[in-house]
Amino acid sequence: MARTVEIVRFRIKDDRRSDFLRLRPAAVQAVRAAHPQLVGAPVLVEHADGSWTDVWIYETAEGAALANRQAGAIPAFAQMADLLDDVTIQEGTAPEAGHDPIETGAAL
């Protein structure tokens, strides 16, 4: 099944890197608890220029859209999001053939 992937790019406010890294796991868990279509947020990258990329994966585009609309009402997510600046979200679809064969147990 194709999944919806959100590529989230942002900067962290006022040297709050350690706070962000501390809060992110609880934010991901809280979103998953409220929105079971969240498969996970398996990739977080800090770039040399100080920007970040975070990858969130949902079962469907509808699940991603609902989670985005309601994210501000999830306290753990809102607390993390308050640390972010210059946020952009690019959404795409990961075809089934593009899934990681190691994760899915398929032959390489």
C-alpha cells in the first residue's frame, strides 16, 4: 500500500536544540496515540546550515491531513512545535515498491 510522506523542513528557535530533541519523542508518540494512521517519524536530519528535515509517514493522505488539522490540540506536539521557525511541509506518496525491503522483510 502506498503511504503518504511529509517532508518537514524547519529551523529551531533560539538555540533550543536540546529542548527540541527532548520533546520530539513524546510529540511523535502523542500524535500516534491520537492519530493511529501515523506510521512513524523515522528520519530526523540536522543540516550544516542549521536547518532540519523531519520525515513523518502516514497510511493515507486523509490521515495526514486530519493529524495536521488537529496537531495544535495535542499538547506534547504543540510544545515541540513552539520551538520551530520557518516550517514548510512537502507531501508526497511513497509507492509500495519503494518501501524498505529490510523493514518489510522482503528479499533484497
